[in-house]
Amino acid sequence: MSDTPPDRLSNDPRSKFYDAATLERGIGIRFNGAERTNVEEYCVSEGWIRSAVGRALDRRGQPMTIKVKGSVEPYFRDTAG
């Protein structure tokens, strides 16, 4: 596995951008210079994150999300030190 995080990654196992091995390694996200912990999905090349909004759930029991555009910087937590 490379030391560069993927361009796009999702927490949802139903998504084609889901990668269990990468998520087990631990991904951190800096969005517009601030550390974000509630990111459900991100895309570096398009410059957006999908983030949970409060504790609300949709009709399938998944968290309600909002797409926010800005600067996305993913990194692996095990090599952040």
C-alpha cells in the first residue's frame, strides 16, 4: 500500500469508493486548514467533502450529510507523527 491516500474515499460499504484496508489504516482529513472528524466521504480532485449534519438520519438509517467545497488534504494517521 502506498503512503499517498486515495483521491476519493467513502465510509459507506455500499459505495464503489469504499476501501476497508485504507480505512483500517486510518485516514485524517484537513478541510480548509482545519481538522475534521465527521467526514463521510471526500474527493481531493473535485475539492469537496460530505459531512454528517447533526444526529439526523435519513429513511434508510444513514446519517444526513451535506456536501461542502474547499481545500481537502487527506493523510494517514499512522504516518502523521
